[in-house]
Amino acid sequence: MSSVGNPTVNPEVGAKPNYLQNGHTVASWLLTKDHKRIAILYLISVSVFFLLGGLAASMIRMELVTPTGLMMTSDFYNRIFTAHGVIMIFFFLIPAIPAVLGNFLIPLMIGARDLAFPRLNLLSWYFYIGGGLLGLSAILTGGVDTGWTFYTPYSSMYSNSQVMLTILGAFVAGFSSIFTGINFIVTIHKMRAPGMTWFRLPLYVWSHYATSIIIVLGTPVVAITLLLVGVERVFHIGIFSPELGGDPVLFQHLFWFYSHPAVYIMILPAMGVISELFACFSRKRVFGYHFVVFSSMAIAGLGFLVWGHHMFVSTQSMYQGLIFSFLSYLVAIPSAIKVFNWTATMFRGSIRFQTPFIYALGFIGLFVVGGLTGLYLASMSTNVHLTDTYFVVAHFHYVMVGGTIMGFLGGLHFWWPKMTGRMFSDYWGKLAAMITFVGFNLTFLPQFILGYLGMPRRYHLYKFAPEFQIWHILSSAGAAALALGFLIPAVYLTLSLFNGKKASANPWGAKGLEWTIQSPPLTENFEEPPIVTEPAYNYDPEEAELEEDEEAESEEPVGARA
Amino acid sequence: MSVKADPVYHQFEDIEQQNESYIVGMWVFLVTEIMFFGALFLAYVVYRWNFQHTFYEAHKLLDVKLGTFNTVVLLTSSLSMALSVHFAQLKKRWHQLACLGATMGLAGIFLIVKFFEWKAKFEHHLVPGPGFQWHGDAPANQAQMFFNLYFAMTGLHAIHVVIGILVIGVLALLTFKKHPLVESFVPNEMVGLYWHFVDIVWIFLFPLFYLIPV
């Protein structure tokens, strides 16, 4: 399994090369079946897409500074916000946490040597890249102007843009996430180490299990739906166009049947990360472990029953709307259970304010705002007023950016030492996390007000309402701060690869199987197959207090204990 | 992609864990397939509900005899597939190969019949699109919707039959060569699960398109 000992290997790390040292050729990366290397491939590729989506976002924010649209034509603006949405949703938010951190951590957390189907895992990355290249080629050859939702009949009959290429890109990327979902479900069912019972699984694994169920049930539906739009567009035979006897609202039903649960595909893995962070940095077992488990599963289940709240102003019947409204309120319950349990975890914990935990606290603040404003939108009467306004934009950015990206960055910082074997600067980390939090609120709080006042989404001209301008300027200023908050980690994390301190096996003092092995791990993960004898998050409260005393005496940062 | 003599891949502890993982993986894949077809079935339900009379009128233009024949053909192919798994468990390799061959042959017959059915629709201008011609009393665009769904659903099903023939072919070839990958019966069982799924889809398609009551 392992190659002959490499003379350059650090003697501290041991005789065997770790997974990063095990082969240095391009082929050893591009043809790897190691889940850890595939995670790194995904990390690089989703970061590139995040950068591209962020560039589109910054163009949107610059354009909105003035009410008269100085920079771009309306048609160009349509293409820019569509590019932002398509890239961020299909090529960043959906794969970000499962494909990067999930791929890396699930086998480590359950004590397996790899995922059940390593080749399928590699194939999923190639599908992701294929879909991403199709999407990018659509943007480079003129872009798409339908919005990321591809509503028919505009997308299937009238739009004069690269709808076909974009749809194909989303279709192919969809299969990439289906492959990941199948792999996770089988791995979690069949590959757990001896003693790793279902209720000893870290909550991170549970949240990925729930996510995988949504992926497996939802993604095929949007795949066939997008395929039907494509067929309708190319061959003029279809089932959505009213001219052909079809019902365009059927498209909305099928689209949101996936795309609402997709929101939970994006947020559930982030919730898993947050559970890990709260337990580790409070040195306590997550409060109400079973409740958090079941709330993940409840979100996965209920998530499939609420899609109609995207369609309150379509031709959907009012009674149907009432039921969807009620079910949407129900989703708030498991989400709230999680938030309360995380905050209760901190109670009497031994709290350490290190970078990942700052992100976790930021997550709570932003997710609560995002979740509560969701209730405004789930109620039919306010929804009619707020539909397609900036209120909606602000709401889902609070959940998607405030939730998912804070979770992603928190998790990335938390497991960065494990993935790369290097520590990053805690000072810059905390600073960036706080800049992100402030910049985020400055960007999106004004958008709630804008939306409430009636600014529609997807417009770039508002010259008849010049009073909106101040809010747009605030929002754009916040976007600049937010961009800074994302760029700083990119710099110091990259630098840490070259001059970061060597990370010990467990720099945060966390529990969990992934912290019992060296950083970075060996290719085969565990030298001896682990046997699990204790529940997850088995922190000893007394030990935590001791550690705290020691820390007070020596001012040394935790990372230096290596 | 080196295939080692050891049939257990490095990530598994033993052959049982590997086989169970394969079977669970196959079932989860079939769930995604059900959802894939599910969207089309939902569309069918919506339009059948809205255009009941037209769907009844349009379905008369399908050939029930050919549809019934094809149903029998596919059900028989499921039997031969089930038998191939049985023989694989008993390690009767030639019996197994004969059953796999029969399954492929029956699937081929299904596709040939399907080809002539579709060909007739093209000749009668019943293919949706600009050339669609409809002479019945019911509205033409509703009738077109029936044929839209007919071609979309039987077409997607036919693609699955073609994939099935290819996969069974590969399995038969590996079995013929006594390849270590197919030493256990599990690969045959996985292909069998897929094939039965393809059959079950047809069992729903047949009454929905050919047997619409007044």
C-alpha cells in the first residue's frame, strides 16, 4: 500500500509518507482514489468558483451604487446576476462542505480507510469539473439571462442566451453530487469501525447523512426537469410551454421540489461543522445530542414538503399555499432546536475563543437572523408584499452566506491543521472572522430595509426611487469589507503552507477519531483499525478546567504545543 | 485501474463488507433512478388529470397488441435474469451465461418492437413538434402532450434498456473469462436489481399509456 520510505520524510512524522507526500506527480493527484486528495482537489476547484462568483457579485454591487446604471446595460446586468447565482449555487455552495470537508473527514471520523467507492468519488470530481467547465463556457460565450432558476417559458422558448450550456452544466454537476451522496450513505452504513454505533457518530457525520438523503432524493428530479427544459428549447417539443399545451407552473413545482431541499443540502453540512466547533471549543458534549441528530433528519424530511412557499404568487391555489405555509413554519422547529442546543452547549463550558469558534459564533448570529426572516416569508400575507424584493435576497444570503460560508470557513480553519499539517496565524484568523461578520451585516442588513421599502430583486435601475441609493451604497461598502474578510484567509492560509508551524496530531485538544492520528494523515488513515469505546464528544469537564488553568499560566498559543 | 487478484478492495475489511456495500450502493442508486423517472410520472399525472378525454382518444392510436407482447417479453427477461442470479449462486457458469444471453436477447426483441412502434408514429405524423398532425375531436395541443409524454417516458425507458444490454454484456463477458471481479454472485445480483427496476418502470408505463379506461 505504501511506497518505500522517503528519505526527506520528517522523522517526527514517522517512517511512512503522509498522504500529501505519497506521490508528487500530476497523475498521482489527478488519478488519485484517496478521499483526502480528492478533497484537496475539490478545495482548489470550489475556491476558484467562489472567486469567480464573488467577482460577479462585486460587479453587481458596484453597478447598484448609482440609481441610473452607469456601468452596464440591463441585458448585461441580467447575465451578471445569473452568473453569480449559477456559479455560487451549483458550483460552490452545494459541493463546498460535503465534497471538501465531508470527503476528507467522513472516513476519518468513522474509522475507515476510505469511502466505500473511491473510484466513484474521483468520477464525481470529474463530473463536477465537467459541469463547471460547461457553465463557465456558457458565461464566456455570452452568458445566461434567465436567473439561476431557469423559469419556463422564458428559458425554454424566448431567452436569447446560452441556456442550453448552462443547463447541461448544472445537469452534469448534479450527477457529481448524486455520486457523492450515494458514496456517503453507503460509507456511513457499512464502513463504521467496530464500536462506532449510530449514536456514537459525530454530529458532523449525521448531518452529512441527512444531506446525502436529500441529494439522493432531490437531485435526480431537477436533473430530469432541466433535461426537459433543454429538450423543449432545442426540439420545440416539451411539457412546460403553454403554446404546446403545457403548464409552466409545473416547472416551478419540479424545480423547487429539488431547489428548496437544496437549501438544506447547503446548510445541513454547515450545521454539522458548527456542532463539532461548539463541542470542541466549549470542551463539552453537545447538549442534547439525540435532539440534534433527530433535528437533522427532521430537516431532511420536512425540507421536501415546503417547496410551495416559493410559489405563493404563482397560480398555486390558496389552500395549497396555506398548507405549504404551515409546513414551512414547522421547519423552524428543528432549526431552532439546533441553535438552542449549541448555545446551551456553551453553558458552563470551558470556552476558548480561537478562530474556528469565532466563525461558529458568527454562524449563530447570522443564521438566527436568516432563519427568523424566513418566517416572515413563510407567512402568506407578508410574502405577497415581499415576494421578489431585496428582503428575499437578504434572507437567503443570511442563510447561505451567513450560514454555509461561515460554517465552511469555520470548518476549514478547524481542520486545516489536519489537512495540511500546518498552523495558521490565530491573530489574522480572528481578525478575518470578525471583518467577515461585520462586513456581512453591513452588506445585507440594508437589503432587508430596501426589500421592505419595495426594491425588487434583479433590477439595476432605480432612478424613480432615489431614496434607495443610501441603502445600496451602504450595502456595496459592506460588500467591499466582506470581500476583504474572504481575501485575508486566502492569503494567510496559503502562507501557512510555507511558513506555518507544524501542527500536532490534536492542536485544538478536540475529541474524535480524526484527532487521534497524525497531521496530515497517512494514506491509509489509521495504522491499526480503531476500536471505538466511548461516545462522541467525551470531554472530561474537570480536565477542561485543569487545561484552562495551565493556559492562564503560560500565555503560549495552543497550536505551539506540538 | 489495476484489477488485483485479491477481489477485496483495500478500503474494505473483508468480502462480506464489500458485497454488502455494493448491494446498498445499488439500492441507493435505484432510489435516484426512481426519482429521475418520478418527475415524468408527476407530469403524466398532472396532464392526464387535466386532459382526461384527450388522453383517452390519443391512447387508441397506440398498438395495444405490440405493447402487451413487449410486456410479456420484458417479464420473461426478468425471469431469465432472476435465474442467472440463481445459477451464479450455484456456480453453474454455463447456465448463468445462457440466462444472461436470453435476457439480452429478450431485451433486444423489446427494442426492435419498440422501433417499429415508434416508426409507425413517425409515419402517421404523431411525433410532437412542428410536423404534428391530429385529426381527432380533442384539442391538438393536448393530444400532442400525450405523445410528448409517450416519447419522453418510453424513450427514457428505452435508453435504460440499452444501458442494461451493455451492462449485461460486460457481465457475461467477464463471467465467460472467469474474471476475479465476478467470482462472487454479487455483481450479477446488482445487474439483476437494475434490470428488474427497468422492468418495473415498464410495468407502470404499459397501463398508463396503453390501457387508459373511458
